[in-house]
Amino acid sequence: MEITWYGHSCFRITERGQTAVVCDPYDSQTVGYQPLKLKADIVTISHESPSHSFVKAVKSDPYIINGPGEYEIGGVFITGLRTDQHKKRENGQPVNTLYLIDFGGMNIVHLGDMLQVPSQAEVESLGPVHIALVPVGDAGSLNAAKASEVISLFEPNIVIPMHYQTPATNLKLDPIGKFLKEMGLSTVETLPSLKVASVAALPEETQVSVLDYPHE
């Protein structure tokens, strides 16, 4: 299985010869990254916003998932759960959905623009999380401290940070350094993508993997 980051909160998750999933495609004019040119069988949308729900960037007529529920498409099982249930939303603030994507027994959670640390019961309802895609840059989502707290609750094998400041974005977000410091890391080697052969190949202790951007 391979996870590729395209900037902001957008990922493509693929397995050779199997269903491809894209999470939170963005409008490049809104976020500043290069225009997306992606293909996928499934697109998950955490909330309605040009920076998270620009389905036009994904060709090939994908199946769109944009809310809570249980889905099975092409052998991939996806569970959507509302987040921030205990937080009073401001007017116009979109409702966020996280997605647990079961890719042949490998459980990947995409938190979207989660704002609030979930309860222990909410975390346990998801079951084991192997890879967590976590917003860390504040500005409408988790900040570094809250992201660290969420990670300690989920206890994933691998964390991939998203939704943070980079030279390619025009959004005002916190830099990745704040999150790395919160996690007790000074630097992390970046990877072009994350490739994992199986659940058995995952590290036992939680590991942070920072992915490169952008991708042609």
C-alpha cells in the first residue's frame, strides 16, 4: 500500500491493482499548491470547503463520500464519523467528518479538520488505527498540542502530519516545526510517499513520517 501527500489535507491511497482513494482534494487557487490532476475510485470529503472538497480535481467519475456512515466500495471498507460533537460551532462553521479506511486490514484514519480532542469512547469505537493522517497547523483544525494529545489517544503505528504551513501554500497555518517539537523531535527525514507492505511491517512504537510535496 502507498500513501502520497499532495499538500494541505489531500492524500491518495493506493494498492497495486486495487481501489484508489483520494481524501480532501483542494482547489489550488484557494490553497496555493499546484493544481491537482488525480484519478481515484473513491473520494472522501471531510467537510464542504474549497480547500477540502474540490471534487473536480479528481477525474474518472469517483464514488463520493461526504458524510457519516459505513461504506464498502471495491473491497475497501470506509467508516465516516462526525467529530467535535461536544463543541459549539460558530455560524457557518462546517461539520467535520473523519474517515476510517480499511485497506485490506490496514486501518488508516483521516481526521479532516478535527478541532476537538475526541473522547476515549469515540476513539475506542474506531478500533485499532495503524496510520493516522492528522492536522497539526491550527487555523480551523488541531494545533500542535492538541494533535499530540489526539495521537496519544489513537496510539497509531505511523502518524503523517497534514494541514500545516509550507512555502507552497498561501494559507496562514502553523509550521511543522511546532508539531515536531511537541512530539519531542528536532528533525524528521521526509519521504516522497509512505509504502507499507503489511500490518506486520509497521513499527511497534508510534513513528512520525513527514511526506514531500508537491507531486507532478
